[in-house]
Amino acid sequence: MDQGVFKQLDDSCFPPKRSPGPDAATAAPAPGTEPGAIGPDSAKMTSWDSYLAVATFLSSPEEFMGWFVGFVSLFSTNLLRPLRLALTSSNKNATKNSMLSVNGPKGTRREGKKFRQYAAALSTTIGPFAVGTVLAWTSPVLPMLQSENSRIPITADEGSWVGSLIAIGAIIGSIPAGKGADIFGRKPTIAALAVPFIISWAMIYFATTVWELYVARLIAGAVIGGVTATVPMYIGEIAESSIRGELGSYIQVKVTLGILYVYAIGPFVSYEGLAILCGIIPVIMFVLVLLVAPETPTYLLRSGRRKEAEHSLVLLRGHEYDIAGELEELQQQLEEEQKRSSKFKDLISSRATVRASIAVMGLLSFLSFSGINVLIFYAESIFKSSSSSISPQVSSIIIGVLQVKFTFASALLVDKAGRRVLLLISDSVMAVCLGCLGYFFWLQEHAVDVSAFSLIPLISLGVYISTFSLGFGPIPGVMMGELFSPDVKGLALGIVCVIASLLEFVVVKMYQNLLDWFDHGITFWIFAGFCVLGTVFVWFLVPETKNKTLQEIQNELSGKKKNNRKDNPKGNRKHQMMDSLTGDHAAIV
């Protein structure tokens, strides 16, 4: 690849966020900030920030084409000029040397270029997009399979197995994928996950019996577990702290985009056509990861390949970036990791770890028992049962759009509003929405004319999915990275994720049984009751972690007195919060 072209593209596509004077590298930090803290001017939104915000709302074909043009331009100077004009029309006068200077352990260090970090992260988040397609596939397909002219006639009970087996597969796939990332590297492991994805969609395409669907869904679930274990790890290791939270938030946004993708095309194509259109996504993922994503410097250093780690950092940050300071930090972190050991007895002997386990396990449990995946898996069937005046297909698409928009909004609010307030608002409003939905179905099931209230299901589920996406959807994953201390985090989250997957399997599998026993009305009231209990749980047992360092959180969980807030500058807190957003085990729900 022409490094000169790469460098020009960096300078044109990602102009610096502010232009310090010639002495900025040695200038004293502003009053009230630590050495190394980023000043207030760096928080201003540039035209490129606005471009990225708008890009996340684009439909997947448009988004992919935008990336495709950008990636092709890395290999051809012919496309460089139109790409530069398209992305930097409002920044023609930006100077290429105006990079933000911060202090590192080995003197002055400059913040690197951003284009290759965005390109690498966005190429790997095709994996979460593919996860969204797997989660939403049952919504348009189960009605097809349960129809009279189905190519694979299945019963309602068999349909519940088709929907729920991915949770069992996720348990199977997460551990070997995490180990594979440590042995073979992050990049080859993520690329290899595309292969079982493709196999699962091929099996679905050619399936003639329900048992073939079971196996295909188990394989797809295993890949979901692998994506959950590896993609957040990769992004956390290649991104600078100034954009790590933003890039990490794209994971959940891409999951919701994958769900919307299936909701939008599923009702209008055949069973085979949907399998093909979903199977294309992992192919794109495989190609983009191999072409665009470099191996992470952290893995290369851990493997003793320092020269390759240096090359990876230069590739990700640009030639003008001083890599010495960051390499030293990474080396120190690896040495600290090697000194730590985590055993099961450490989980039960520490008060902080026990309280963190209760909080995280409770959040994930009430997330499952809120019925969110039931509504995602069976959205079209639920709308069809409600006899709404709006078609089930259109209603599902509306739900998908709301989920994307509010998931993105949560990424912007989580560090401003706080975790607890968003969780409390989210779960309490979800309880009201499910209560209203349950009452609508209860009236319908008791032969009451509800035609005047035909929009209640869409409104209830629309508000439900919006508030879920704002709080109870993404925040448990954020807090998983914040509440556990580093020495026990890997073991604790591994155990918690296995238990949470088992609970999710139980909820999705039992949904059809609940319908058989109680019908829709009482079933949704049961989910509403769990949302009420979840609100009470958050009020009494979930701590607020906003604007607290990881050490402050551990002190609070241990029952120690809070440190003086003056001893913990805001800049340091923000740095810690950014790191926690993309912990190695961030959840994909």
C-alpha cells in the first residue's frame, strides 16, 4: 500500500480538532487541569464529528458504499481527490501540522491521526451488524415457517427452540473465541468468525427439517458469543482514549442497525432471499477485516513482537505520532497484568467484588426478564396478534428505527445524565408500557372491542423500545466494565455472561409456554412486573458510577470513605470513563 497516499488521506479526511501555536508542545497546562489532560477547546464538535453522527443513521447499503469508496481510495490515487472534496469541503484551510499535544511518560507525545482508527473499528463492527441480523431473523421468518404453505412446517413450540437456541450457542462460542484472540491474534480471530456465520446462513438456506435449523441457530449463537468477546476487545486496544468511547458505542448501534436491516427487508423477500441477504454481511465483514484492520499493538507486545507493535501503532496513529510514550504505557500495563492472578475464591472473599457481582448479575437478569429479546424475536407476530391498523411489517420497521436512534442517543447521554437516573427512567417507563400492552391484549382476549385503540400496541412498544435503548439496553454493558476491579474482571465477567445467557435462553424458550398458559395479556404483565422489580433493584443496589474513577468505585463498593473530590481531577475521571465503555467483555444485546 502506498504510505504516501495513506498519509495524505489522513491529513485531508481527519483535519485536527484545533490548531495550537508553535509552542503548544511545551506550553503549560491550563489552570485546574492535570498535565496530559485535554483542554476545553478539544470538546468542540467539528464538521467531521457531525459527519460521523449523521453517518450512523444512514441505511446499511448507503453506509457500506461510503466506507467502500473510502477503503478503495487507500489503494488508488484516482479516487483520492473526490473523497477529499466529499469529506473536507468545510475544512479546506485546516493545516496538517495542527495536532493536539499532550504529555506522555517519555516527554511530549502528539495525539495521532484518526482515519485509520475509525476505518479499523468500523470494519470490525460489521460483526455486531451481523449479530443484529441473527437476532431479528425470527421476526419475519417464524410467521413464514408456521404458515400453511411453509417449506419447513414447524409448530409454535419448535419455533421457540429456533428462537432461543442462540443463547445456548453464545455460551459455547464466547470462551474459545476469547482464547483464540489471545493465541492467534484479534484480527485473524474476528475474520475467522465470518466463516461459521456463513455456514449457519448456508444451512438455513438449504434446510429441509427443523433439526437443521436448530443446528444452524446454535452455530450462529456461538458466533454471537465470539463477536461479543472479541470486537470490544479489539476496539479498546486500537483506539486512542479521546475516541475510544465513541468507537465503542458504535458496537451497540451496529447491532440495532442489523435488526433494522432484517425488519426492513424480511417481510418483502422470500425465505431463501433473506438468508442470502443476511449471509452477504459476514462475507463483507471477512473482506473488510482482512483488508483494513491491523493487528492490535497490545496483542503484538504480549506476543513479544515489539517491532510489529511499533509498526501497528504508526499505521494507526500516523507517521508524525510519537509512539514511544504509548509503547511504554502498554508495556507497563502488560507487566502489571502478569503480576495479577484471579481465582474463584477472590470473587467471594472481596466485599467490593461481591457487591459488583450482585449489581451486574441483577442488571443482566432484569434485562432478560424485561422481555426485550422476546419482543425483538417475535415483533411481527406480536403486531399481527394485536390486529393493529398499521401492518405488522411497517410497525416492526418503526420499532427498529426507534431502537437505532435512541441507542445512539444513550451513547451521548450516559456520561452526562448518569447511569442510575437513565436506568430508573428506562425500567419504570418500560413497566408502564408493558402494562398498557398487556391490558390491551387482556381486553382483546375477553372479547372487548378495542378497534378504537388499535394504535396502543405500536405506541406502547415504540416507547418501550425507545426507553430500553436509552437506559436498560446499553448501560449494563457499560457498568460491567466499571464495577469489577481489573484483577478479577475477566473471571467475574466470564461467569456472569454464562449465567446471563442461560437466563436469556429460559426467557425466550418459556415465552411460548407462557402464551399457551396465560395468553398475551398476562404474559406481558409478568414482564411488566419484572420491570417494576428491576426499578426497585436499581434504586437500592446499583451504585452511581458517573464521574468516578475506577478506584473511587472500588472504594465505594468496599465501604471505604469517599476520597476528596479535589484529589481526582475531572480530566482523569473522563479518561477512566472512556476506558470503561469498551472493556474487553462489553455486552452485545
